[in-house]
Amino acid sequence: MSGRTKLGVLVSGSGSNLQALLDACAKPDFPAEVALVVSNVPTAFALERAKKAGVPSVVLEHKAFGSRADFEKALVEKLVSAGVEWVCLAGFMRLLGVDFLGHFAGRVLNIHPSLLPAFTGLHAQRQALERGVKVAGCTVHFVDPGMDTGPIIAQAAVPVLPGDDEAALTARILKEEHRLYPLVVKLVTTGVVRLEGGRVVTSAGPAVGELSLRNPGEPG
Ligand code: GRF
């Protein structure tokens, strides 16, 4: 189907969020399609997922570039030549600088496995368990040059249960990630959710409630 928004998905690892986006894009009424997957890690399982879905992918190893600016320039070139309009970070383990973000201004999304602004950076689920929080979750946000600091679009909460280890909590959060990311992509690419003056604005409509925190334990 033509006229769909072209996504570039940046990955470094397993790519289960990439899979959720690929699955959503496989539905004929979804407003976006994955035009290119870029991995900075050659062994990332996400590359297998792209191949299986018949989506072009490329490896750009950041280590092969002399500077972050050179790496990001190459990244922009690949995405632009694939016609990418929106960029989704999906487990991409590099910070992006102002040059990259300036090119895709207001059109870069990230998903993070915590209820931001709590627990930025690596091992968010472990940090949550160590602090003893009773509610954890995930956040989809616009990307700015900081670490998990951009304007928040949507969050989903899950309970932290007695006896949870990192793997159990990670799995519970991932389930929500896979629901939330495609929903946000749909809403931003159709203009229901917009970034205005550094704030997230959402048009009224039936989807708006889906962007909010749910009570942990509430049925999905
Ligand atoms: C997810 O938990 C995501 O929130 C974080 O990195 C993880 C990536 O997992 N940014 P996957 O590669 O999508 O399976």
C-alpha cells in the first residue's frame, strides 16, 4: 500500500520491539511501514527478524567510524536514501546527537522499560527492583539529546510482584512495550499526537485513553 509513512528502526539486540512494529505494519490498515532496519551490532537477532519480514536492513558499526559525527552522518544517509520519515529506536544502545536529531527534528521515538523519569539508562528493571518500587512499566517518548529525557508520549504500568526477579519483571514490561510502541507510532504518524513547543499535544479521540497509565493488574 502506498502513502504509508516510512519508518526507520534502529536496533542493537533482540529486536522484540522491532517485531511488534513489523507485525503492526503487516496489517493493511496500519498507517506506517518499516522501510529500513539499521543495527550497530552485526550479530543482533533483530537483523534476522528484518530478513524474515522481507524488510531491508543494514549494519553500521559505530566502532568503524572515526567519530560520532561520522557515524551519525552515515546513519542519516542510509535512512534518507531509504525514504525514512520517522525513526524508531528499539533497543538501540547509542545516544544520538543534535546533528542526527536536527535532521529528523521531532520525528525520533524511543521506548524505555521504566516509568520515566525514574530509572533512566541501562538495566532499568534491575534499578526498579533494587529500589523496591511496587509499580513499574514502560514509556514511549520523543528523543532529545539526553539519556531517556525527551517529552513523554505514553506509559503503561505493570505490578512488581513478590518474588519477581529481573527476568520476570522484564518479560511483564516487554508485553506492554509491544502493545504501546505500535499504538504510539500509529498516533504520531497520523498526527493525533504532536510535539508543539517541546510539549506533547494529543487530539481528543478514542485512542487517547490508551496512552495513559493503567492501573497495574487491570486487564489489558
Ligand atoms: C526494551 O526493553 C526497550 O525498552 C529498551 O531495550 C529493550 C530492547 O528489547 N530500550 P528488544 O531488542 O526490542 O527485544
